[in-house]
Amino acid sequence: MIDLNFPKYNFRFKNSQNKIAVFDELRKKFIILTPEEWVRQHCTQFLRQEKEFPKSLINVEKQLKIGKLTKRYDVVVYNNDGSIHLIVECKAPHIKITQNVFDQIAQYNMTLNAEYLMVTNGLSHYYCKMNYEAGEYEFLQEIPAYKSA
């Protein structure tokens, strides 16, 4: 896998049916290592180690109902009160971050109502803070680190 624009992290790997798998500490199992999974693993480590979010507040790859559609989000970080702090959309490094990617996370956020959004392909990262009262968002240089209430 290619080097990403994240700090270096240690991962556990194994060979599973002639495919490389990476151990996901959040899901507590080995996951086949795709380019998107490589980004997701780095992103969750970034949130835990650099931004100090507790493992217990991070949720990975769960189903989400949007109208009649069933989708899957990549990463959601909760607040202590159960509301959603952050949604992360991960793409493989070769996928360009386009308006379609922002539209996808915006569609998820219409259901989830997160305070922050993050879009990454492992090479480029974009962060937004939502302002629901004004009906707008603000791009940020980075997302704030975790602070316990």
C-alpha cells in the first residue's frame, strides 16, 4: 500500500485466502486490505492518536437509512451524549475528492446531523464545521481534538 498523508502507525496484518488483511481495533477483527480500508485504518488511528477521541466513541462502517435507500458510512464519532460529533467519508487514494464526494457526505449528514464533516482519500483531507442555524458550513484547517465534557 502507498504512503498516505497521515502520521505512520503500526498495524497488524495477516494473509487470509491469499489476500492481505489488517486488524481493525474498533471492529476487533481482520478486514481485507483494500485501498479504501487502508485510508479508513489510518483515519481511525489519526482520530484516536492525534485527536485523542476515545475508541468507545468511534463507530466504523455501519448501515444508514436515507429515505428508502440503505447506505454505509465509513466513520462516525459520537459525543458523550450520543449525538454525532463527526462523520468521515473515506475514499481510496486514487479517487479524486470531487463535488460528488461532498454531496455523498452531505446526504448522510441530512440524516445524522453531525457537528463536523471530514472527507479524505488519505492524501487530501477536508474538514467542515456545520452551522445549522445559518444553513451553511465553514471549511477548517483541521478538526478540533477531543475534549471531554
